[in-house]
Amino acid sequence: MSGSQWELPPELCCRPMAFVALTGLDVTYNAVHRAIWDAFCANRRADRVPISFKVLAGDHEYPKCRTKRTSYEWYIPKGILKTGWMNKHLNLVPALVVLFYELDWDDPQWKEKQSECATKVEIVSLQGRNTKVAVVLIQKKTPLPPGEDLVASERASSLCNACDLSGKSLFVLPHTDHLVGYIIRLENAFYEHAQTYYYTEIRRVKSHKEFLNKTTHQLLFVRHQFKIAFFSELKQDTQNALKYYRTAYSLVHELRAHETNMLEIKTMAGFINYKICRLCFQHNTPLDAIAQFRKHIDLCKKKIGSADLAFEHTAWMSKQFQSFGELFDEAIKLGLTAIQTQNPGFYYQQAACYSQDRKLTAQQLCQAGAVCPIPDPLDTPTGGLDFYGQRAWRQGHQSIDPPDPEKERTGILALQIKERDVPHSELIIALLSNAVAQFKKYKCPRMKSHLMVQMGEEYYHAKDYTKALKLLDYVMCDYRTERWWALLTAILSTALRCSYLMANVKDYMTYCMELLGRASTLKEEQKSRIEKNLLKVLKNEVPDAEPDCEPSGSSAAAALWKDRMALSGSNEFSIEVQDYVPFIQCKARFLAPSFHVDQPIQLQVFLRADCPHPISFNKLSVSLSNQCYNQWCVVEASGQDTMLLTPGETSCFSFNFVAKTQDVGKKIEMTGIELMLGSGRWVFLSWRGAGGDAASAHEALQASRSARPRGPGAGARPEGAWDALTIQHSTMIISRVPKISVQLSHQPPALNNEMYCITLSIQSQEEGVAREVRLTAGLKPGQDANLSQATHVTLDRGQVCDASDPALLPDIPLGDLNPGHKVEQRVYVRCVSTGPRVFLFHVAYSINTSVDGQEIDCNCHKDETIAIETVEPFEVSSKFVSTKLEPLDRVVVDIPFVLMTDLLSSSPWPLLLHSSSLQLVTMATCTPHPLSQLEQVVLQTGECASECFCLQCPSGAEANGTVATGQYVISWRRESSSLDTPLVHTTVPLPHIPLENIPLYIHAELPSFGRVRETLPVRYHIENRTALVQQVEMAVEPSDAFMFSGLKQVRLHILPGAEQQMLYNYYPLMAGYQSLPQLNISLPRCPATDTHTLRRFLPQRIFVKPQGRELDDASIAAA
Amino acid sequence: MAVCIAVIAKENYPLYIRSVPTQNELKFHYTVHTSLDVVEEKISAAGKAMADQRELYLGLLYPTEDYKVYGYVTNSKVKFVIVVDSSNTSLRDNEIRSMFRKLHNSFTDVMCNPFYNPGDPVQSKVFEGMVSGMMVQVS
């Protein structure tokens, strides 16, 4: 009862539905009746009318109706609402009683059955109530359509008369296949009857109003409005119900409130408020619900009532919030959307808050020693109350002063004693966890954390320390990452008390360490106390009790601690402190991000204690990613004296070790730092990586922000110096610096295809012998993949390297190198394509050296890279000209022509052309053994070497299309290179040229120049190159510059392969370049060949010298 | 007048919290901390709409039974929170706004101090005095 005293009665919280009683059904033994009953109660979905059905016996006794009051004049009401009233109308007084009776229209014993039915109807009639009665005849036969069965209509009216029923209240239920359909029609009819019943009930209650007066019947105003509203709800008229409830609500607050009836008023106000909010949510007007609730709370907040029972008010308030939260939550489940700032969580939270108040007031008001008075004033003769919200010992009492002060006193005492036994913490935790669930849903992580802290604290009060710690631990981390130190400290203090009371050693130490740390906002003396306790625990002693713990708990805890102490084992604890803000800060760093292998690796660990008193430790060790170095990174207290950390001072521990040569190129990382504390109990504080904790990253950031120069005072801030210490958790071991020099000499750019010589000279500056010097030379890997195909490297100067030579020559042994000595190596590179390349020369050797007295054998290497551009040494162009040096676009079979090649040097270095030659395909040379005209020619930059070859296409060659000429091969080298350097042979393909046959070939034989007025003999040779006799017509056109003798116009026949000569004597008349007289030739048999095609074989002009004197002639000859 | 005034850094840790000494200080810390939920939500909702033309004053964050919590976010995401007693109905929205404006101006002065390192707790006496003027005077 104690918890449920504040619960809302179930009849208030349910949805009221019209109550219809079914009688005359034997659901246990009669299968037909059973089926009918099942059809009524199964599948009551939302689309069916809201009726609650109950099967009652035919002779069931319904609540008696009190005799109606005729006058209210002398009536003084005893309370607002009777406790049984709602239940009575929901479950006891039906709106309609339905009598089921098996009777067919053609029943042989109709008369007897009819009178039996009438008797049964008479039995169920309720005296004084307006309850309707209806009769349902269960029939085996399907009825005929109305009006057709005359017997039925006649018998129906007689039955109605006999039972005193109206025709609307008689129903027929044929027991056939369509049972459910009939049932649904039946219940709709019942629903209408019920509605009428509740309507008349409302009218009846309303009719009382005129008898009431405002002075004595205030309670009845509320009661009647409530009843009307409730009946409206039963009638499913929720709009009106809401209206009446609202009226009732304002009436309830008009009641004269005093200490004795305050509880009753609040209880009823709570009920009505609940109904209003519920209906508002149902009508989908949540804002109205919230507004109503706010109004309700504002009105009732101050109505505390009796000060001795203040806890009742808080309990009631808590319940108001809780039930509103539940209504809200239920509405959300039905589709309402809530928002972050308006969700059920706030109501649950407030409910929890009032429950906490309730607990506090209960603790103040309920003395522990009091015993329950006998007889219990809370006992009532009926076991319950007559009216809601009244006192058991003075029910119905409505005047301002209690009737009996003594009874009042014992009654209050009894209530206080009952309150003492209420499990407040459980209630609070349940409410908080409801709120947590809501806030989680509405994205309020911080609110959620806050509520979880409250839950944890409540568990602490309820002495469930394990659960408390679990919750507190869970949220601590959130407050830590958000850096709300004041809140974190408060939570830690609670957690510390929990762990103390449980004697949980590890947790206790962890919380102590964080409370001593810099994140804690505790005062110095509290820190000092905690540190003393921590030191005791470290010595395996019992710590002092935490203040604010109740004495009984502390003594139990002390016993637990003694047991812990006695346990010999499990005295070593390892605590990961990285994620906390512990009282010892640790930062470690390698002194450099990389170390050469011949240097000792230096590492520093900084420790700093934030606690008020010095703390000693036994051992500090650093673990590294390569564990063999760990042995060098340990510092241990020797014997009795331990190492001491002074608060506020930074202690630095340095470690050195020599790296192993096989670790060259690897990274060494710090994987953890461990600090051992304690004597008697050993605690290992361990940091992952190189130290730091939950707060250090932010501190380092702040320190870097303030790192700007601050004048001379900057060095005087140790605080800043610590924050500015940066962690260097890893270092690279890199190879020893080589003490050799590598020099490259070469003459860039490289020429395409040449054997490019790079001379490498290595000079040792080592103090010892550099052993096993090895050279890797060639194309630097990682460039364009095609380059490695087009680059070849060799050491052999004797021959031109080919595709089989690699692009990179690895590990060329160069032997040992004594101190100060020098070694040279030539490397030849052949690039067969132009463009830039990067070459790598990697010299590696090993040497013995000593580090910190340790002999180590290290490998050193030095890399040199050079970028070399490769260019073409020269450009070759070639052209075809006739024997007269006129450009040819085609050549004629069997007629000689000239190939001219031009070789233009583009090399910045002089080139020596050794020789050149032609490799002909179709053509043949006219000279049997042509000598190269370029032999031993030296070409400077930009100079050009030309050469010409007289070629002829032999007869019989295919005369259509183009023909390949062949290749031009040039052998060359740099002029500066030594004589034994192999020659480079560059092959240049020659262009293709169209080839043709001609039927007639003509050429002229004439001197190289003429002289004015001296005979110039010209002989034309005409060859027939066909297998036919050719008729040729020739004519010489007159010319102003020449006179001539010979045949002016002639027609001749030339036999196949034969040649005809025509001789003309020209006589120049003018000096200078003169056009020769035009020779016109036509071949009637070959119209394609005419003067135009043949003219190219003939000279067009000749130089005519003026007529000179003998002397001039001689001077010309001299020239 | 206010019962608690807080300045919260961009990263949501407190730069300054001052509450009336008569009541439980821790409770105000929790109130301010939990109000950040709503602030964050409002910032992210406003950030989507228009980043530069955002109203700095966030209005009433959430009402509790006893207090009203108001919020304000500067452009650099420093938050100001003012907690007012629910029973104090005389304070209008405009007055809260002007309190925030004063707070913002004073905080800007703190930031302008070359010796102040942004992100450190505010210890300025001038700021302290200005806040005291806005707090409920305990007699």
C-alpha cells in the first residue's frame, strides 16, 4: 500500500467503455453459447464499438440503488468522490442487460417458453436504475426477411408484451454460419442503447444542480461535474467530457482549502488533471496538455498541507510529474513527435527530483525510534477509504479543525512510520532511469550523464556500491574529456567513498590518484588527507575513513580493509593511468627524431608530482618496441633509499643506449612507461606510449599558443616549461654519415647512342680502412619505365654496349680503400633515346667504429645523383637532284641522278666523322667504289657536312609506285675522345622516291658556256627506250638571242633501242644568261610524252660571255 | 538578475563560472553543463541554415522547475549561459539580451588583453566585477 498510496487508481487510468452485461449464456457447458461469447470478446479491434462485455448469471445481484434524495437542504457531503464510484460504473452497474434465450418462432411449446422468458426478464430488472434490458432469441433457423413471416411478427409482439419490452429491445440471433456478422450488428444496437443510458444518467446528475447551494454543497459541485464528465467519457463523448473535467478542475480549486482537506483537494485535482491531460493528448493537442499540466503544478506547488507530512506533498508532486511523463510517452508511442527541449524525460527527471525531496523530508520527519501506535489509526473497518484523499482516522470529516487532536497526532505518527519503510532510493532510481532512456532518445548526452551521476549517487545512498561505481565510472570519462573538473572532482569523491566502503583497493587507489592530480578542484588539506590515505594503502595499511560516510558503514569498511590486508597474495596492482589525470605526470622523449647508428641513443623521462606531499617510487622503466633495449632504460632504487618526487618540480631521468646495426633504417618506439610505487603493496602506474594523460594534449596546445616571446620573465615559469615539453615517442636509426667524397666528371650533354663516359672518383676521409667498397651505378630507379629499356650501362669501354646490358649495374666491387686514398672508376652509359635522365651512383662500404666503447661494424653509403640530358648529335637531311642539280620529285629508270645528304651538327662538342656509306636497296651507284667524302671531317657546333652520290636505277626495276632508296650509315665519335673509343654507327633511313619509265630519252651535249658571236655546237641525243619504232617530230623555234644552223624541222624514225643524234650550231648574239632556242618534240605514237615531259632533260639556258679581248681571256683563265 | 553566469570555451569546457554563493554551486555546474546539449543542437541546426547571419542570442534553452537557462554563442563558438530564477518574472527577453551583450563586450575586452591566452580560464578582475553587477545581490 505504501508505494501505491500515490498510484492513480486503475479505473481512473483506463479508457472508460460502456458496460453491457450478458446473461442467460452458459459459456462453460453450452458450445453454442460459448461460440457467441467468443464472438463478442475475441478480436475487439479499434473498428468495433467500445463496449466492455461481461457474462453474468441470470440472477446476478446488481448494486442496489440508494433511495433518491428528494431535497439537499439538510445534506452535508462528506467528501468529493467516493472511492468505489468509478469502478461501480465501469464494472458493476451495466448500461444494458442482455438476456439470451433459445427460442424459435415455431417452437412447439411457445406459450411455456414465452412465460419463462418473461420471468427471466423480470428477475434481471434492476430496481431504481435506468439500466435497459434487451432480449436476444437464439434461433436454429435462418429467419425470413421481415414482413414475410407472419407467425414471427405476431409472436414477437406477444413476447414483447409479455416481457414488457419495446420492440427495439428484442433481437433474434440465428445460430448459423454468419455468427460474427450478426454479433457485430447486435453490438452496434447494444451500443446505441448504452449511449441512451449514459445520456439519461448525465441528465439525471445535471438535474441535481438546481437543489445545490454554494455554501454547503461546494464538494457536490465538483462531484457532479466529475460524474458528468465521466459519463460523457463512457458515452465516448470526449469533447464534452474534457469540457466538464475542465469545469470540475476549476471548481476543485475554488474549494476552501485547509490543512485537513488539503490532501483530498490535491488528490482530486490530480485525478481531474490526469483526465484532462489524457484527453488532450487523445485529441492530439499536446500543447494544451502541457499548458494544463503547468497550470496544475503552479496551482498546487505551494499547497503543501500539514508540515508534519511534508513528504506527502513531494510524493504527490513526484507522482504528478511521473504520470504526466507516462501520458506523454504513451502519446509519443501513438505517433506524437517530441523535441529535445520538450520530452517526457524532463517530467521523469522532475519526478525524480521530487522523490529526492521526499526522501530528505522523510529522513527529517520520521524518527527512527518511533513505534507504531496500537490500534493502528490507519486501519478502517472496510480496509479502505470511503472518499479519495481522506484520512483514515477521520473519514467524512469536513470542518477546519480536526475533531480529536490526539487521534490526529497518532495518525500522523503512523503515516510517518509508514513513510520510513518506503524504499525511496528504488523509486528515485526507477524514475531516473526512465528519464535517462528519454534523454538518450532526444540527443541530450550531457543531461543523460548528469542523470546517471544522480543514479550513481542514489545507488550510493542505497548502499549498492558496485552499481554506483559502475555508473559513475561510465560517465566520469565524459566529464573528463569535456574538462569539467569541478564536476569530475565531485563524481570522483563519491566514487572514492564507494570504493572505500567496499574496500576495493585498486579502484580506491585510482580515484585517490586522480583526486590528487591537477584536474581535481579539491582544497589542499583534502588532498593532503587523501594522499596520506594513499600512502597508507601503498604500505598495505588500512586507510582512514572518508568523511561524509556514515559511521556504521565506515566501521564495516574498516573490517573489510583489515581482511584485505591479511590477504598475502594479490598485492601487486597495475593501473593504466593514460586515460585519467593522475597525480604523477609523465612525459618522455627521444632527444632527436633520428640518431645515427654510431651515436648513442638518448632518451629522457620527465616525472612531476602534483600531490601536496613528496612521493617516493622504487623503479622507473621504459619499454621500447625492440625489447632488447629495455634493459638500458630502467632506473631502480637501490636498497632502502627510494627515489623521491617533490611536488611541483620536474624530475628528469636520462637513458642512453647503443643501437644495433641491424636496426638501421628501423624506427624505435616507446611502447610504455612503468613507475613502481609502494612498499608492502606494489602499484605499477603504466602509461602507454611515451606518457601524457587525458589532459596533457590540451595543456600542450595552450602552452604552444602562449609560446610567443614574453620578455625576460619567460624562463621563470616552470609551469609553462612543463606544459611546453613535447613528447617524442619514436626515433629513427639511420646509418652512419659516410666520410668519403664522391666526384663525378663528365661532359654533358650525352649524345644519342654514344658511349657516354662518366668518371667517378672516390676519396676516403675515413680514419680506418673502408672495406668492401661497392658501387652501384646506372639509371636511378623509379623513373619512366621506358627509360630503362633505352639506357644501358657498362664498364667495358672496348665495345659499344647493346640491349643486353642493364640500365643499372649493382654492386661493382671496388676493393678496400685505405684512409686518404682515392679510387677511380669509369662508367659508360649509352642512351638510345633523347631526353633527361637521372643517374644514381651509390657507394657503399663497411667500417669498424666504436661508440661508447663498443666496437660496431657499420655500413655506410653515399649517394650521388646527376641529371643528364641526351641530345641528337646531328641532323641528317637528304634530297634527290638531277645530274643538272635540279630538284627531282621522281627518278627515271636507267637515268642517273644525284643523292645529296646534309649532316648538320647539333652537338655542343666537336664531332669527328670517321666515315659514311650508303646501303642501297634498289639503286646502284654509278661509281663502282664510292669513297666517303666525309672521312675524318671534324664538325663544330652548327657546321654542316654535305655529300653527294650519283645513283641510277637499273633498268628492269618495277616502274610504278615509290621505291626505297636504302640507308645512310655514319660512323663517328667525339673528337675529344681517345682513339680507341669505339665508333658510333648511326644509321639514317633515306627517303623513298617515285620511279617512272619514259619512252624517249633526250639529252644535250653542249659546252658549259658560249661566247657572243662564236659558234656554240649543241648535239642532241635522242634514244628510243621502247620496243617499238618511234616516229619523232622535232622543230627548233627561232630565238632572238641565237642564230643557228641545222635542221629546223624534221621528222625521223628511231629503231627500238637506237639513238639518233642531231647537231646544231648555235650562234649567240647576246651576252648573259640566255634561253636556248626551244626544241619542240612530239611523238605521235605516245601522246603522253611531249615537249613538256622531255624538256626537263634538256638545258634551258646557257651563259654567254661577251666577246672579249685576248688579254681578258687570259685573265679569266688565271682566275 | 542572474543566479549563475558561465562562459564556455569552443571545446565546451568552462572558462568561467560564477553562481550565487547561497546555493549549491555544483548544481549550477550541472545545469550549465546540461544546457550545452541544447546549445549544441541549436548551433548545428543554425549552421545548416546560414552560417554568417546567425543570431548570436539563442533564447531560452530549457526551463526547469526552478530556473530558466538562456544561451548565447559568439562567432568563435564561445558560449555564454545565464541562469535566472524561475520566480523572477520581471526579467524580459530584452533585458536578457542586453545582459548577454554586456557579457560579450566584456569578454571581448578580456580577449584583447595581450597577456590573456585564449583558452585559459578567465581571471580578469574587470570581467569579474561586471559579472558581479549582473548577479542577484545577496544581502
